[in-house]
Amino acid sequence: QVQLVQSGGGLVQAGDSLRLSCVASGRVFYAMAWFRQALGKDREFVASIRWSSGSTSYADSVKGRFTISRDNAKNTVYLQMNSLKPEDTADYYCAARNVFSVRLDTVDYDYWGRGTQVTVSS
């Protein structure tokens, strides 16, 4: 059974940092990513990492502030979030994709975590 188990998140003030974790069990994926969904808004892409190469991509809104990384031994992907802003407030989801794609922001993902709440106060 494939399972993505998330941890981290919480309530912080603007300018603070958080690190989210997502442990993937069951198999190795082509790529993993983080998405977020604010209340009343559509889900949006945050960051992705290609497992084999380690190449990363970021949404413009988080470039320079967020870092996605992986730990091969632990089969875990992280999202380090620095300089958090109130507009970062959302439920954050990790996702995994099986198949190659040139871009990883708008394509479908095969597995999803349950989500982690991140709230940033002003």
C-alpha cells in the first residue's frame, strides 16, 4: 500500500520558519511535490523535486524563501519554509507522481498526503 505521511506545520508569525516532512512508503516515485490550498481558493503548486536527479522547481511566489529537498535513505521529502508571510497560510499537501513529465506544476499526481495546516499571522 502506498502512503504519504506528512508532519510539521502549525501556527507561526510572519517572518518565522517551518519545515514540513512527507514520508513515502511502498515505492519510489519519479517526482514528488508540495501543493497548498488556502480556504476558498484553488489548489496551487508550490515546489517539486525529481527523485533521481534532484532537480527542483518552485512557484514564483515562494522562490528564495522555500526549499524542497529529499533524503533517499529515509524516502522523505521536505519543504523548508523561511520568511513566512500571511499569504502562505494554507493546507499543504505532499504529492507523488509515477510518470515522467517536462513540467510538474500542472500535471496530475498519483498519490496525495492528508495535508498539514500552516497558519501565518501578521
